[in-house]
Amino acid sequence: MALAEFELIRQYFNTASLTFPRPGIVLGPGDDCALLAVPAGSHLAMSMDTLNEGVHFPAGADAADLAQRCLRVNLSDLAAMGAEPVGFTLALSLPNVSEDWLQGFNRGLSQCASQYQCSLLGGDTTRGPLTITIQVHGLVPAGQALRRNGARVGDGIYVTGVLGDAALALPYLTHRPGFDLSALNPADRETLQAAFYRPPARTAAGAALRGLASAAIDVSDGVASDLLHILDASANGDAMLGAVLDGGNVPVSQAFARLVASPDRLAMALGGGDDYELCVTVPPAREAQARAALQALGLQFTRIGEVVAGSGIMVRDGSGVVQPLRLNGYRHFGMDDNE
């Protein structure tokens, strides 16, 4: 078993396709530990996620897609801190060792690692139910990390990209009755599959927003839930913070608009989760500069509301009427939801 494990690591993970020249990497995979040196004037940002088959991704998912998703959701945490990727470690539990599966996983992992220039630093493999744990390491200039606790009354609330596609994809990918992926037109099918398996890790956007955004978070549980984390972290004693969102400004894709009935769109876009876009707050004096910075990257960056005194999240409709955001009419499709 030990020889098989070392051969597996040598052939599929200790490869040039997963190694890039990055600042701070003194020694990569192949020894008992990787060695990292934090450059002067930088802070080391670290995050880790574990993803389990049947809980965080559908059983039987394509290995290349799966590798992309697992690395990207971790890189998204670095993006939310304004950190730039350096490297990652990988712990992989496999129910069996399939050559085809490993080749696909290596291909997807290498493509994603190359796109973000993030080197594999080391890891471990073992036998067991399919479980993937990745820890990412990044660098951010000292004192410039984006955090959750800086929002203030009057700040604009922005999101990158579009919302809701990954939540919409899930019932199709898990073959819920009435959700036939093959029945979709090719463009919509690709939009949904990409949203779930290749979510955007907005590292360039996070870096561009350093010094401009007052608070940031990546959208994993849905804007409604994740924005509350910013508001709670930014509250000062008894001075609670809330938000008013403009329902008509919430950005969705053409596929989402076609496939989701109008009454459900807002709840699904704000409550669905798995978007891995950035939700940030920006002081009024810096909003124009932040918009220009994201426009220079070619990224959609939409103002969806503002931070207000109070608590909770309200929604303003097209006629100016403000009401509490209600998500109870929308049921999120969980991975283990068989109803």
C-alpha cells in the first residue's frame, strides 16, 4: 500500500503541471514538509475546506470538474481577503484507485492551478469514502487584507458577476424529477455546469479592491446569509447594521432569467448559495474608484444596495416600497434532498 501510494503521488501529483514559481515557496512537495518564507511586508493568508461526495458535490461527478470545484472554492476565500494565491496542500481519500479518475482529477487540478498560478505544496492520500481537503496559502500586503468587520452606514453593497446559477444547477446535476439537464439548450447547460463546477475565484478583483472596499466576503451560502455575516461583524456594540437591497438590481444570467419563474428569481438569486462571487461594501467616496478598478478587469460589478442603521435585510422594489427580505417561499435544493 505504501509503494502504491508513493507511485500514485509521483505520477499524478508531484508533477511539473502543478508547480509554478511563486514568492515564498522555499521547498515544495517531495520532503516531509513544504517550506514557506513570508516576504517582508506581507501577511500569510490561509484557508481550508473539506468536500465530501454526496454532501458537497453529486456522486459520480466528473473528476476534472470535481478538482476544479474543490480548488476554486478554496481560492475564493483568498479572494475575499484580497490575498493572491501562492500554494495549496491536498488530502485525498479515495474509495478505489482508478487510473482514469486520477488522470481526470490531475487534468482539472492542473488547469485550475495553472490559471491561478497556485502550486501544489504537498498532501496525503488514503483509502476511504471520496473526500477532498484542500488548504490554500496566499499573500496579502501587511495591513491591507479585506475583512468582514469594516462596513459602515451609507456604504454601497456590491457583488461581482451574477448570482443564482449554481443553485439552479444543483437540481439538474442531481437529476431531480422535472430537472433534465439534457433538455436544456447547450448554452444554458454549459452556463449551469460551469457555475457549479468552475465557480469564479475572484482573486484579481479582491486584490484590486484592497484599500477601496470596507468589508468583503465570498458568497458561499447565498448573498442574504453572507451579507449578514458582514453586518454582524461590523456592528459596534448596540449599533446594529442592516441593509436595503434593490431587488431590480440583483444581477442574474440570461440562462437564469429564462429558466426561473419571475416570482422565485429574487429569493433564489439571494438565497441559493454556491456562487463564490464577492460581496463587498464600499464607502461612498470610493465607489467610483472601485467600479473603475473592476471595470478595468472586465468584471461585472453591480451595486445592489446600501448599509443602513438597524438590523436585518430589507428589499426595495421598483416603486420604492421597502419590505423585509423573505426567503421562506424558496426551498434550496440540498445534495441529500430527495423530495
